[in-house]
Amino acid sequence: MHIVYLCPEYPPSRHGGIGSFIQTLGRALVERGHQVSVLGLYDPSEAGESDDLGVRVIRVPKQGWPGTRYLQNGARLRAALRALHARQPVDILEGAELSYAIIDRSFPAPKVLRMHGGPHFFSAELGGRVERWLGWQERRSFATATHLIAVSRYVGERTRQYLSLGERPVKVIYNPVNLELFSPLPEIPETPGRMIYIGTLIEKKGIRQLLQALPAICEKVPEAHLEICGNDTADPETGGSFRARLENLIPESLRPRVRFHGAVARADLPAKMAAASVCVYPSHMEAMPIAWIEGLAMGKAVLASRTGPGAEVIDDGRDGLLCDPHQPASIAEGMTRLLTDPALRLRLGASARLRAGRHHALSTLVDRNLEAYTLFLRKV
């Protein structure tokens, strides 16, 4: 089977959860004997074709004149897809919520749209209004797609409501984790009081509220300190660095306790997570957060959000703790509880590893994805 993923953020290019998901699943599919290609629009400096452990990655250069750039780049991507199809016929085409807005409906392969959380979902769930242009693209993309997958029940049903999908079938397949890469590392001792946050520096990830909770945490846990791993973004209020805004929130006396590492290579994350006492992810909203799942797989105590699909990922009090991400006091309470109770961390971490194996094992989810692809091919 030749499976093509439409993706503009495949690692090591600047990426988020979708890029990590496609890399994890794509490499595993190659190991099973399938051909996997990734196709997307990238900065011209990254353009070209490369190989990632058998995954063919085709980065088409983004360019064009303002005002017509979208149309020009769409034409360029469609031409690259046709050329790829001519070289090796595509059996399955997959993309996220906006991917099919510029893809021809007549393209012969099943067009699978996987819901990772699109503009309508996040705008509504975060109390905003969807930008008209993005909303148009998403509706067009759903109209072009022939099959739908959701990475959680929550994102699937909410998106169904927001886009009025009616009774269209939506198959739920959770995001996978590589249990060999993300595995407990007993040879790396926990650093007392160390918290680690992994994620983009952006308001919806709850990093601002986490830093606002820091004084209360440090008051109860004198050795508490925070490691922050993730790309900076533009502050929507000022247009400047969001990291700079976050740094200004940290009291002068606590600044030595916070370290910003920027983006960290995926292969280096397990060691950093192993050295932490707690993984903390107070996101305002997620679809099916890969960082949380990786924390569970590492056998770490995880504090995450009870919003959205939180309860699908973590059974509160059994394999992690959930908090109100909008309330720094709730974050501080959960973190203090975990940092001061080693036995609780040990119990939650052991249960977390088991949960990751039950619900997110890569080998199992590769099978589920292949079963879905085979079913979609039969329906062509």
C-alpha cells in the first residue's frame, strides 16, 4: 500500500503534534512493508526530497505573489501530488482539517481527513470566533474528504456539531506512542522538585497560568524548578515574542528556577523527561495530546487538564492528576501534591505506563490504521 500524508510540518522542520504523529506512524508503516510519502508546502530553504528511515519526504517550496500566493501554492502542491501519483500510484491520501481545501475532489485515492483539532473546534472550545478564511477552507476540506477519522471521541463529536456533519461516519483512532523510545529510564535519577513542560509557547497550552502558579508551588516546595521545552511564538497582543511576555511574569527571585530550552529534538526528550519528577501540561484545550501520552509512556507522574479529552487520556487519581488549567491555584495544588509525595508519583507513574500500553501502543494502532485504510479502499 502506498500511503501519502499531506503535512507542512514534518520533523525536523518546525513542527507540532501532527508532524510528530505522522513521523511516528509513517516510520512504523514502512517497517510493516508499506510505502509512505509525505508531501507539503515548506519554506524554500527546506525544499527538496529526502528520506527519513524509509519515509519519502517531499517538501514543495512555498512562494508566489501576495494576493495570489494561496492559489499558486495550491497549484504547485497539486502538481507535486499528480507527479507522485504518476511515479507510484497513491492508495490512501491523508491530511488534517485544512489539507483538502486545495486538493482536487477528483483525485482517485480515498481522501482521509484525520481530525487533530481544526479552526472551528479550537475557536469554539476556546471561546473565540473562527476566522472566516480558515473556516471556509475547513468546510471545503471536509466536503472534499471521503472518510473521517478523529484522534479522540471528544474532538470527533465536537467537530461534528460545529461543522454540522450530521450522521457522517467518524472512526476514532487514538494517537500512538513508540513505547520503546518513550520508556522508563531507571538509570536516570529524578531531580527533586523538577517539573517539565513540553509544548509550543502559546496561550492555549496554559504555560502562562503555569508560570503564575510558580510562586505558590515554590512556597510549598523549596527545591521546585521548571524546565520548558518548546518553540516560541508571536504574542497575539503585541506581535513580539510570547516567551518574552512569559519571562516578564516570573518574579525576579524565581527566575533562576525557570529554564527555557527552546525546541528539543524528539530523540532527546526521553532523557529530559526521565530526570523530571513531574510532567505538567495545563492546556486549555487539546484534541489528543501527544506530549501527555509520551509522559504516560515514560512512567512519569503527569499533571494535565480536565478540559476537552482530558478524561479520555488520564483517569484522574489513577494514572495522573487533572486540574483546571484556567486557575493557577488548581495547577499549584496539583503540582504541590505530586512534588511532595514520592509514593503517589510512583503509583501514578506505574499506572500511567500501563495505560499508555493499553490505549496508545504503536503496534496496536498501526493495525487499527491499516484496518481502516483497507476498509476505505474497499469503499472506493
